[in-house]
Amino acid sequence: MSSLHGFSFIAGSLSNGNTGSFQAISPIDLATLPGDFKTASEAEVHLAMEAAHQAFSTFRATDGETRACLLESIADEIEALGTDLIDRARLESGLPEPRLLGERGRTCGQLRMFAAQARTHAWQDARIETAIPDRAPIPKPDLRRHLTPRGPVVVFGASNFPLAFSVAGGDTASALATGNPVVVKAHEAHPGTSELVAAAIAKAIAALDLPAGIFSMLQGSGRAIGLPLVKHPRTRAVGFTGSLAAGRALFDAAASRPDPIPVFAEMGSLNPIVVLASALEEKAAEIANQIAASITQGVGQFCTKPGIILIADCPEAATFRTTLAAAIQTAAPGTMLHQGISKTYQQGSSAMAAHPSLTTLARSESPATGCQGAALVVEASARDVLTDESLRHEVFGPFAMLVTVSGNGEVAEILHTLGGQLTASVFADPTDTTLPVLLDTLAESAGRVIINGVPTGVEVCSSMQHGGPWPASTDSRFTAVGSAALLRFVRPVSYQNIPDALLPESLQNANPLNINRQVNGTLTNRAV
Amino acid sequence: MSSLHGFSFIAGSLSNGNTGSFQAISPIDLATLPGDFKTASEAEVHLAMEAAHQAFSTFRATDGETRACLLESIADEIEALGTDLIDRARLESGLPEPRLLGERGRTCGQLRMFAAQARTHAWQDARIETAIPDRAPIPKPDLRRHLTPRGPVVVFGASNFPLAFSVAGGDTASALATGNPVVVKAHEAHPGTSELVAAAIAKAIAALDLPAGIFSMLQGSGRAIGLPLVKHPRTRAVGFTGSLAAGRALFDAAASRPDPIPVFAEMGSLNPIVVLASALEEKAAEIANQIAASITQGVGQFCTKPGIILIADCPEAATFRTTLAAAIQTAAPGTMLHQGISKTYQQGSSAMAAHPSLTTLARSESPATGCQGAALVVEASARDVLTDESLRHEVFGPFAMLVTVSGNGEVAEILHTLGGQLTASVFADPTDTTLPVLLDTLAESAGRVIINGVPTGVEVCSSMQHGGPWPASTDSRFTAVGSAALLRFVRPVSYQNIPDALLPESLQNANPLNINRQVNGTLTNRAV
């Protein structure tokens, strides 16, 4: 591997804030990894944001083809990093190589999906209503509206997807696709991975001769530069994936600005799974194994990990319980993403294990060492969940709570108490007559509703909704995953009575971009 | 006119908070109008919000046809109020009868436009991606996504549109169209108008046998019940039109909730107009008269009233200035909406007239009496506008500031300093070579860009964007006017692997609603 320089990237240049440095610690063996990473300063935040602002007027005027080429080049450059990237990401995150290969595929797939969107301009939702000069009592003007970029977007890299939701992840890709400059705050757990990917992005930008200011990446701690990034006057939107506490802090900072800006923070959730008697009667053991695998997959470090299982009180529940317990007991502890997450998981799971209202159903038989997390499933009564707020917190890692419920009325009561969720799932016989009402209840709580499946595994497509009512995300009207993610970073502009030659191409009569447009109420790609 | 009872409407029942009462004062002659209006209490806020919550599960399950019938019935009932409504609105708002007849037409037009949208379900943006069970490395699930209502919406009636942005205005219509219960805080300047319209809505709901809780209307002051409405745990979104100070207070309250909710506040703007030399050379006088009419129309009480005119330094500017001054001098003072607005305008315009950096270009020759507002146009230097923040505040009423600029560079500098706008206009010869860059600058600042026209007159259509960067509105991604207004109150839900019979109708294979859907990337109304 070529050596890592450790600098931040500001508009194509390497930068050192001269405020100290830090090293990456591998969660695998706590070894200090090569690379001395320069902690970014508030002055560098300012430089990056000003460069983004300066670059915006040029970048917003680029066409979809140019942005598509940029995103595709970034994907190519990331792939060209080869094993260097995978090796470093493995050492920094503890994630196994197959997972990282898959995640690189997803990352490049996202970049190419947003490239395709940039190319078609369909996201601009162009609408044209032609003038009616002789309308009474007043003439109708010519009005044309499309979506445009908002301006510089600050992206916080997430630790649990060091590629797919980090420097060149879904937030960056969707912001760039729509013409917004991006400033990334790299996650301090994987600074080397971040540097490699940032270099790939900078290389793609330079090769295409685009303004360097459309991308910067700052190394350092969220505590030092997170709030300055959100509060900077040039910042126009924020994308974040992480904890409720951190997401709330960013949201509050953005809301209290002189000019508040939108923050899309995806803050995790309990992802309740309801298991009805009609499902247990058929395949209690199979479902238990499926859920156990979802709890422990990736050491439980997915935002869609099921954290609470509501199970019907029926004879077959015993089989479910026994099978789940056995699967959890045999689950090997896995290396968690970094020392902080591992420590928080130790504390959170220990507190649950020691909670007087809870009993332990099962835990990994092998003890966890170093930064490992050991699976744990506890049992709680419905009453305790309803009355004790401390039982309703997400424990990030391979932990879940099993709750026996007396019926769907109690399920609804618990779901309402839990608040908003990314996902809500139910296992049931599809002919179960209680399903229609229950599905409505699930849809009220969550962004995604699943039958007879687990919530982990988030498909990147146009029908995905990854974002739910608070506290799952800060704004349930948007999604962090899938093609609709770019709607977070755009806004409509209407043009009234503008001569054709002066209109943006997407709104010109001849339809030079050959896109589908709403013209006087009808969707068409014809010229006006 | 039948007598007014003065009660609030809570879920179909009349309610008295027993916390006092107030009367409407006519701005025309300061006469106390009939009707003793009961000030709503916090207990009534709670009752209304709980009723809305209770009604939500039924209302969200209604189909588009039902909601369309509701909105059309409300329009019919409002029209059936006849001259009673127009007379009362005239007395309460001081607005002349022709304007109110037009506004009633707009109100009912909006209700019927949203009814048509409810009927077609197009707003649900249904997207279907069918499963690929044999995809490697993992199967692709069946995913279907559509937009659904968020839940109870609190609407604050606006004083400047006592019909079109009040009890049955655009916010209420767009929220009901999408299946959200509505609780209106009536504006205290027109409680009688509000009561009449609320009765029309309640009558329509009862006739259709819909849950009464989908609509409540509370009388009283924003100071007493505004924040309790925004902070209530059942409130899921807020629509507001009014001042920056009030909008900011509501936004801050919503953002600081344990579970923040979106507030769409449309808070007015300066609506800059740029007049280039190329336009002045051709028709300086005509443009001056057009702008004067826009400043004084409706006594300047539109959120799109032009508040600042940036004019090129050229010989023909003298003609523009003389003509504008003459038009302002002969503009008769008009009755403003209520004592509060009139007083605020007196103070604001007097402060501008007395400001040492400003000179008065012209004022209405006839003095204002009672609640009247007299037109005033002052002149400022570009330097003063750039350096003195007190010159950049909106003065709500027939006031504008004329600023001579040295070129488009200075225009851009001023626009950036002014912040976000609902609209930005330019008068120019369409072949003016400086226009393309200038239009980009205008589009960066505003939600709507206009050439050779004034900003007043907001067309209600699908291409309208009424909402711009802060401080014009709290979230420039949404609009308060036009069919897209309903996107403020909905959120996406994805369904994964749900059996066809259990899916919402909009997502079922057979397409029983016969709507256009994105099916595996192609827009079609065919069955899957």
C-alpha cells in the first residue's frame, strides 16, 4: 500500500490544520495503524465551505452528463484502488473482506445509479404550464418549475458503512448528482480508508476539469469540527447517519442557526418484529433462526437490526424461544467497528443484563475479547416496556429484547410507545385475519413494513424508504437510501414568463434534454 | 346574517374554553362587530388534538374519492354561505367586496384542485419494483412505496387571506386531501369569517359521515394557544403564513420538541425587482407604473409585494423615478387588515422615513386615517443597504425602497446580503446579454423568478413555487401554493414482500385505482 499522508483535502489541495494529529487503532487487535492524520481546524472548515460556495455557481450549471461522468469516474477510481482500499478498511473497521467487497460493490453501484439519474434529469420533476393570455379575469402567465441544487452539503461519514455511507457514500453521491458541492467530515475510526477514497474523488474531479471546490474532506473529531460545519453560513444542508444523541446535536445546531437549514439524520431504530401465533404454528424454529441471524449479522451493527421482538403468547412460543436461545448461544462474538462502539455496547448490554426487570434469555457462550461484541437477548414483560423508558433505548450491537404480548392491541400500544422506526416487520400466515389492521399500525410507526422477513438488508432502489418518524430520522418525508435520497438536497424554482432561450434546458420548449415533463398536466417528452 | 355563536369547533361540537372572550373590530371604522368569541384554552387544544389523533386511523384509510367529495362539499358549502360570508369578511378585514369574491373563487378553486388530486391519487407517487428471487448474490425482494399522510396538521389562519389562507385555505385543503386531520387556529382578526367557514366544513364532514375529529377550529390568540398547538404530542406538522418573528417562534418550538416536527412557515420577503438599463431605455414610465401598482395593490399586504427595487444608473432612470413618484403620490391610502398591522406599518414606514440614510422619494398625498396605510417609497444607496441591516427588513404594507445600482455585480452583492426570497424579478430587454448570469443569481435567491412582470399575483397551479430560502420560508424544498403544497404533509412508506391482497390499493398488482405508477422503472397505468 502506498503510504498515507494524513492530510485533509480542501478543494483539491492537501491541508494541515496544525492542531494535532491522531492515529487509527485497529479494532481487531488494537494495533496502531500506519498514518498520522492531521486534525482539521475551524479555519479549515471555513476554507472548505468557502471553496464549496465558490464552486457552486459553476457546478450547478453543469449538465447531467457531466455529473454522471463524475460519479462514474469516482466509482472507477474507487475500484482502481483495489486491495489497498479493502485491506485498509478491514484493518480500520474490523469488517471481514467479503463484507467489504460487497460494500464496495454497493458503493460503486450507488454512484452509478445516481449517475444514471443525473443523466436522465428525471429527478428535476420538470413541469410546464403555458400562458393563457386571454383568460378572464386575469391572464394566466407561463410558469415552468424544476428542481435545482440547494448548495454546499455537509456529509458526516458513518462508521458502520466505511464505504457505502462514508466519503463517497449515498449522501455524497446524491448531493453531487444534483449539483451540490460536498464537504465530508471523515469518521475518525477509518481515516485511512477515508483518505484513499477522497483521493479517488479528487482525482476524478481533476481529470474532468471540474471546480476543485466541489469536494473537500476533513479529518478529525466530530466534537471539534462537527458543529462548526453545521453552523457555517455557507452550509445549505446536512446528511448524517449515526446515534440519536449525535444526530440530535446536529439537528439542534442547524435549527438554531440565524438561517436554519435542513438536516437529514438517520439515527437508528429498534426495528420491532411482531411474531404472530399464525406464524409460530407453522415454523417457529425457522423464524427464530432467521431473527437470530438478523440480530447477529455484522455483529448487530446495522441501523435496521431488530432490537425488539414482540411474540404472541401461544404454545409454539416455547419452540421459538428455545431455538432463538440456542442460536444466540452459539453465535460467536465478533469484532465491532471501533473501541468506542465496543465499549458502548459492553455498557449498554451489561446494563440490560443487570436490569432488575429483565431476564437473560441467552448470550453468546464464547466470551468477547478486545473489541468484540457478544450476542445477548433478554426478556421483558409488556408492562415493563410500556412503563420503563430505559428499556426502549437502542443498544447498537448484537442485542435484542423479547417481549411476550397478549394480542395485537398490546402490540399497538407498545409500538406507539416506542416511537418512529426505520422498519417494522411481522411474521404471520398471510391469511391471518388480524393482519390488515396490524399492517396499518406498523405503517404508522415506520418507513418500511415487511412481512415474513427480517429488516436487515436494505435494497438500493427507487421504492426504498429508509427513514421513519422521529427518532428513526429527523424528517420522515425523506430517505437516506435509494434514488429518492437526492430529494433531500434540492429545491424547486419556478420561472415566470421567461423567454425560451433564457430558460434552463430542462424547461425549454424544444426539450433538448429529451426528458419526461408534465406539460399542462400531461406527462410527455414532446416539445412544447 | 344569522347570529354568530362565538364558540370553537372541536370535532363537530361547539366548545367554550371559559377563559374569556373577545370581539372583532372592523378596521374600516373601528366599530365592534357582532359576536362574542370564546378564547380557546389549552385544555381545548388538547381535546382538539386528541380528537384529530383518534380520527386519523379512520381518515387515512379513506379513499381518494371520499376525500375529493369532502373537499368539493366544503367548496359548495362555502359558496352556499353567499353574501353573509363576504359581508362579514369585508367588515373584519377591510378588504373590498370584489377582492373577497375573487378570493372566495380562489379558495373554492383550491379545494376543487386538491379534490381532483385526491381523486387521481397521483400525489402518492406509487413505485413498484418486483422481486428477482434468483438474483445473485442475494434475492431482490418485492418493494413497493407510496406516499401516506403524516397525521394531524395544525394550520394557522393568515390575516391577509381571510378565505384562501385561513380556515379552509390552501393548508387545510392540502392536508385534508392527503388524509390528515386538521386543527385550525383561527386568526383573531376575522373570527366571524372563521366561524362561518368552520361551520361549512363541519357540515360537509357530518353530511358525508366522516369522523368529526378530522376538523377542529379554535378561536383565540396565537400567544395563548399557538405554542401549545405546535408542542402538542399529537401534532405531526404545521402550516403557517405570517411574520418572520411569529414563524420563527413556531419553528423553534417545533424544533425543540422531544420529537421535532416539520413546520412550513411562509414568512414573507422583500421580493426584489431589478430594473436594467435595457428595459428603462424602452419603457421607463410603463415599468414604473406597473411596479407602483404592485406596491400599492391590496394596500401592499401581499407576501409577494415588491419591497426593494434595484435600478440601473442610466439617463432613463430619471423618468422611472418621476413616474414612480407620481404614481405613489396619487395612490389613495387604503384600509389595512387590522389595527395591529396598521400600527406596525405606521411604525415601520415612519422609521424608514426618518432614517438618516434614507430620503423619501414619494408618499401618498392624502393622509391616512384610522387603520389606513399610506404608500411610501424611499431611496437608499447600495452601500447603505449592504452595511445597515435595519434597511433590509420587510415593511408589510405599501412601502418600497429604491436603490440605484452601479451594475449587476452590485445587484448580486445586494441579493446575497438580502437572503432568501419568495420571488425575484427583472425588467430587461430579453436580448440583454447580462441576463443569463443575472437570472442564475435571481434563481439562487428565490423560489420564483420573473421577467418583465411584477411578483404579486400567485398562480395556483402545479408549476408554482411559493416558498424560498430562509427567511422567505422555513424549508425551501416545499411550496405553500399550488398542487405540490400537499407534499408538505405526506411521507413515504415502503412495503416489502407484502401479499397482494394486503397491500394498499395504490400498490396492488391489478392497479384498482387506475393510476400511473413507476413499475420497474417505467411509468405505466397497467397492471403488474
